[in-house]
Amino acid sequence: MEKEVGNGCSSLAYKLLFSCPFGLSQPQLSAVFDESYDRIPHSDSNLENSISQIWDQRVQKNGSLFNGKKFRYGGYSQKSGDGSKKESYVCLHLGLTDYRTFVGTNLNPSWEKFLVASEDDPTQCRHTSSPLGNGAIVETSDQKIVLLQRSNNVGEFPGHFVFPGGHPEPQEVGIETHEYCKCSKDSELVNKKVSQEMFESIIREVVEEIGVPATSLMLSFQFLLLLAVRSSFYRHIPQGLEC
């Protein structure tokens, strides 16, 4: 049974929010990028100030850390399609955050203080950075699964074994702020680009991390959506699993 700790957070390592094990085609997955899904600053000024303090401490210890924009996970919506197949259609709700705020909220020693007592996950995590991540399961032609070992010079879980992965990147679709996508026409175009980045980013991560050509991956690419919370650090990690 799942044990609950402070603010309704599970004591388990992960909490599944949504799972789509049969895969999603590109038309089945969309994204809405809007500032309403950005992080809401906490009313406690001391807690807010700790974000920059934690970041400065981490950078002093590890000079290779640098800040960068990330998509913020702000929830999702789901609907079933018409017809006999009853396909699922999923829309990710995304805001904008950065790595600095992630380190200062989700990885803060006082991370639980950023949470709101609520059963609704986006409400519970409205004060955390919660960057969107991705991960891939890569199976070789001789039926082996590829694992990587993280560097000892990274900000999270140094030296651990992981699947290839990283983050969809806002800068890949030209996003630095919300300013240029205010009108409805621009917003629609941005949402299409962001939706495409959900697929392209995981392929890019695999190519960069293990050196396999993208053309080889596309032969058997499946996008399996898994929305999960890493409870110990309360980081949201929607996963694109590549098989």
C-alpha cells in the first residue's frame, strides 16, 4: 500500500500519474504552452530566497553547472477518440522554467515546504519548478538494453546507471519567454512546434548520448507516454520510451 507523508506526498520512489503502454502516434499527443502553467512563487519570502542560495551553493561546489530554460510540466488532459478503436488523445500542459529554479525548489533540502496540501498534482506542485524530462529504452538488434553511467560531475545522481534521456528543449523551437506567442495565431504555431519537440527531443537525446543514427531509431520508434513523479525530490518526469 502506498504510504503518504507530509503534504500528501507518497513515500514510494515514484508515483504514476498517467500511463499509456500501447504507445502514442504524433497526432495523438499535443501540447499547450502557456504562462498559466508556469510556477507560482511561494508567499514565504525566505523560502523563495532559498532558491538562489541553494543554486549558488551548488555552483560553488560544481563549476560545470549552468542554467538553462526548460519546459515546466503543469498537468495533462486526456480524451478518447471516436470510432471503434477508441484511441487516446493526450495533451500536455506546459509552462516555462529553468534549471536554476529546479535545483532551488525540487532539489531543495526543504522541498516539502514548496508543496500545497492537495490531491490534485498540478495544484500540489504549483510552487515547484517541475521540469519536463524524457527517457528512452533502447533495445539493440541482439536484444540487449542500453544503459549509461552518469558522470560524477552532474547535479543529480552522479555515478548512477540510467537510460538515455534528458529534456525537451524550449530553445530548439525558439522559446525564451512567453512574449512572442501572445496572439492566437502565434500560440497555435508554437503549440505545434512544442508538440513536435516532444518526439524529436528523445531521438536527439539517444543520438547524442549513444551515437546511434536517427535513421536506425526511426525504424522501430514507439512513443510510450508515462507521467511519473519522483517522490523523493518531487521532480516530474514524463517519459518518452523508445523501443
